[in-house]
Amino acid sequence: MKNKPLIFTGIGIFLLLILAYFGGSKYYDSRFLPNTTMGDTELSGVTVAEAKRVVTQELHANTVTVTEDGETVTTFTPFDLGAKVDSDAFLTKVKDEQNSWA
């Protein structure tokens, strides 16, 4: 019976690991898994709505510069040309394909 505390400690650690696993899986059930990127944009741990905001901000930050003979003719963003971003369906599909329980 000298092993009783050791057995209870082992069971306690096992239950704690199970709880941590389920907690992590539940957390990532509505968020992108670690190491998820879209191009150079890091999406790890964010929701689809947050990811859409980040992707839209990244696109707004991109600029196109037209130069001729070394002189800048014009600079614009894709949104200046009327470009629209509908990333909801894509981001939702990618999130749904991820398995938070794996």
C-alpha cells in the first residue's frame, strides 16, 4: 500500500492532461490552429471575423506604384480601383477544414 499516493498522483496528472487537451480543443474549435497563415499574414488563434479584419487591413496597406523613367507616375491601392474582398467564404471553409481535436 506504499504505492497508493503514487497511483493517485499518476491518476491526477492523467486527468489534468485530459482536461488540458479538451480545453485546448474547445478553444481552437472557433479559432484558427497554431501556425496558420494566409500569405504572409499570421492567423493563428484568431476567429474568422478577426481574420477577415486582418486580411482586409493587409490589403489596404498594399500599394501599387507606377514609375516611368525612374519617376513615380502614380500610386494607388487595390481598393482605389474598386477591388472588393469577400474572404468570408474562403476563411470559413479553411477554418471548417481544420480539426481542433487532432
